[in-house]
Amino acid sequence: MSADPGPIRILSVDDHPLLREAVAALVAGQTDIALVAEASNGREAVEQFRIHRPDVTLMDLQMPEMDGLDAMIAIREEFPGARIIILTTDLGDVQVLRAIKAGARAYLLKSQVRKDLVEIIRLVHAGEKRIAPEVARELAEHAADEALSSREIEVLRLISGGNANKEIAAKLFITEETVKGHMKSIFAKLDVHDRAHAVIIGLKRGIINL
């Protein structure tokens, strides 16, 4: 007869204390899951992972100092077997794809935490992967879209910062005509007709962050 493996050990990472408290309350009611550590940013997450080696990590994406994506990449470089669940309010397809490519085992919206988190933790610990239906729909909607190039993303990020074409050209060491060419391509790929709408879509899809 094998020894009792003990509860699934959880690291909870989020810069909002209320979310961490909600996770702690959910976990407290489970006999097979135990919260062993918390972190409020990506750097703390990497440190706490090294110390506690949790079975499953719950990771927010938007955090100060180091975001969740960079933290996940850092953790998985050091611990390739790390099982990480993304908990976020972001539905953006580009952000989702980045997280999946970085090794996320599940992608769950924070609005679904109370209803689905405990079961998702068990499934991920058992080696399965899960994506929330709303997230899957967003991925499917943009599956055929042409991706922005890294330079186009840089231009869009500078547009979101309120930079004029001349300022963008100076910051990227390119001509204004080249900036205009990038903007034309950005507008076509995002199916928009002006800078403001391009920024809105870029933020919504997770192409850029404020």
C-alpha cells in the first residue's frame, strides 16, 4: 500500500490581496489542497517557487515589478515541470497564446474562480490542461488573423503612449514614411481606420499593455 502523497501544494500569485484571500478561503475548505505560499508580484513568485516547490501555481498576468508571463517563463526555465494556472481578467487572444506557449497548463478567468478553480487545480495536478470556454472562443475568432510584427507592436505601443509620427520615428531610428507604412499595416491587420481604435483593439487582444 502506497504512502499518502499529501495534499496538492499551492502557490498563489496576485497583486490584489482580495483575490489571494478568496483563493485561500476556497482552498481552506478542501482536504486535498493546501495553500503553502503567496506572492504579490512576479519576482516574489519566482522566489517563493524556489523555496516551496509547489505542485500547482496560480499566476496573475498583470502585476508590478515582473508580470506573470515573465515570472512563468523564469520559473519554467529553472523548473520545467512547473504546473501553472493563469488567473486573469484578460480575454485577449494574443495574451492567451503567449501564456500557452510559455507553458501555462490552464487559463481561467477570475470571474470563474469560485465556481471552477478547485476542480481546475485537481485536473492540472493530474496532468491535464484546461482553457475557459470564453477564452477558447476568443482564440477561435482570431485564429486566421495575421499577427503584427515585433516592429509593428513597438509602433502600436508608442502610439498608445500618445507619440506623434515624428516622435515614433525618432525613438525607433526610422523615417516618418516608414512609420506611416507600419501604421497602414497595423490598421489593415487589426481592421481599424484610426490610431485610437488601433490602441483599443491592441489592448483588448493583449497585443500591448498600458
